Amino acid sequence: MRYVLLSETGPSVSRLCLGTVSFGTGLPRAAAFEQLDRFYERGGTFLDTARVYAAWLPGGDQASEKTIGAWMKERKLRNRIVISTKGAHPDLKTMNVPRMEKAQVSRDLEESLKALGTGCIDLYFLHRDDPAVPVTEILGMLEEFRNQGKLRRYGCSNWKLERIQAADREARRLGYEGFISNQLLWSIADINTAGIGDKTMVAMDGETFAYHAASGKSVMAYTSACGGYFAKKRRGLPLSPDLETLYGGPSNDALLARLPAWEAELGAAAASIVLAYIMAAPFPAVPIASFSSLAQLDQGLAAADLDIPGDMLEEIRRSRRFLCP
Ligand SMILES: NC(=O)c1ccc[n+]([C@@H]2O[C@H](COP(=O)([O-])OP(=O)(O)OC[C@H]3O[C@@H](n4cnc5c(N)ncnc54)[C@H](OP(=O)(O)O)[C@@H]3O)[C@@H](O)[C@H]2O)c1
């Protein structure tokens, strides 16, 4: 495993972040513990969760955070793990109504601390924005939580670029470190925007990529495994209609056609190449990926030791359009 610094001051995290959205629900606790054990044994230190995972399922309220909390307690590993969790997510029935009031975010944070069984979150994300609230107010709230010792650093997820830039300027003016990371929808695949079901998600685009390259702000890329789109296609495995809607199209077909040669050249599986592409960004970039088996996790872990040669990287970058209307 290799490690990457998310900002000049830290934290240092494993190049792969383990996504845990289905821990304690789709992936029962015993299987989740197995994944966590394997990830940690292979040097993985970085876990991504959220207070809202997986509140959309019966009995799923905070199941992911609770599963991680139970594992860290049982294995006595809290201080070896970097936890990224998120609050300020809208209520699921009213996704267009932001929840950025201090009392709401404070309650979310307290509930995350409790479920995770920790006194302090390493990296706390605002899961969505409320553009009606000035960034000065939002940063002030986060600094207050930080001063109370409840979080170490903070980031934004699914924020529009202009709001991130406004928060950067305000953080500089006020002498805060500000958002150390931006968590957004990004993978090697070009994405058909019509296939994105939740319109409050924000995806990487050319302008955002250029901003990260210039500022050096770190990125955490979710859906970085493209739901297994390329890996499954390469093995002739069936794909859900949702994945076809999201990723089907000429530019991803062209990438798929190149994969057999790249797999042979690198001695790596398509699933590993897909994740290594994110790690090769010209700024600190960590793919967050979920796995439904240990075999999938192993291919994810292999990505952390893989370097994509410059010419291959150039070819991939040249062919990417990010978003297809
Ligand atoms: N900030 C946000 O708003 C946000 C939003 C979404 C997700 N996230 C975070 O990002 C994480 C990842 O998101 P995600 O699970 O939606 O996307 P993902 O990691 O792209 O997709 C995960 C799926 O990809 C497939 N897969 C992975 N490795 C594979 C392999 N080697 N071979 C074949 N298939 C493979 C598996 O599908 P099968 O199960 O079908 O085999 C797996 O369940 C989440 O757990 C969560 O922590 C954050």
C-alpha cells in the first residue's frame, strides 16, 4: 500500500478509500468485518461513510457508521484508521430542501460520533450545500466544531465549483485551513448525465479538474469503480440497466476496446486500472470504491500499487469528456 497526503497538514491516508455504503445492510456485519480486516491487513487506513448510510432501507439508519464503530472497537483500531463521514444531507423525502442550520449539522455530527464510537471525526464532509447560506457562516460553524474537538478537518461534497472557490477565498481571508478535500462523482468513465438519478450530486467536469490541478486541493472520487462497468463488461458479466444508462456510449466503448491491451501490458485487471487512473491525477486524488466480495476488494487493493505509464494516461485523458449531456 502507498499513502497520500490529503492536504499539506494531512491526514496521510491509503491511496484507496474503502466505501462502506452497504455495510450492515446489503453487506451484513460479518462480511463487512471480513472486508475491513482484509483492507486493514493490506495497509488500508481510509474509510468513507456518512450518517445517512443507509437510512433508505428498513433498519438501515446509520448502519454503516455503526458497523465501522463496532469493528474499530472490537479490533481496538480507532487510532490507526482515518474516518471520513458526512452530515448536512437533506431528508431523503425532500432532497431539494437543504439542512445546513447549525442545530441540524450539530445533531448529525453528534449522531455520527456516537455511532462510530469516537470523540472526534478525522475528516468531516458537508454532504450537500445550501447556496442560500453565506460561506462565512458555514466555515464559522465548522471551525466551532473543530475548536470543540469534534472534528479535525473538514471538506465539501456535491458543492458547485463557484461555491468551493468562494469558500476558499473566505478561508484564506479568515486564516482557516478551510475545505481540505472535495468529494464528488468521478471515475475514468464518461457519464451520461441523464443517467444520474439524484440531481443533487455534483460530478467532475473539465473546469473542476483544472481548478484542482491549479489549487492542489485533494479530491475523493465516489463511484470511482464505475459500479464495475468496465470490469464486468470485460468478463462478459451481466450489467444492470442503470449502469448501461449511466455509462453506455461511444467514448466508453472506445476505452473498453483498449482495455485488453492495457491489461496485458500492466499485468493488471481492468478493475485495478480503472481505480489507478484516479490515483494518477495531477493533484491528491483518492478513489472511494465499494466491493461486494473479497475478490473485488483484492483487485481494488492492487490498484494502489499500480502506476499507469504516461503515454497511456495521456491517451485516456485526451479521450475523456467527463459528462455527456
Ligand atoms: N459523497 C457522496 O455523495 C457519495 C455518493 C455515492 C457514494 N459515495 C461513497 O462512495 C462509495 C462508492 O460508491 P458506489 O458503491 O456507489 O460506487 P462504486 O464503488 O463505483 O461501485 C461499487 C460496485 O462496483 C462493482 N465492483 C467493484 N469492484 C469490482 C470488480 N473488481 N469487479 C467487478 N465489479 C466490481 C461492485 O458491483 P456489484 O456489487 O454489482 O458486483 C460494487 O458493489 C460509497 O460506498 C460511498 O462511501 C459518496
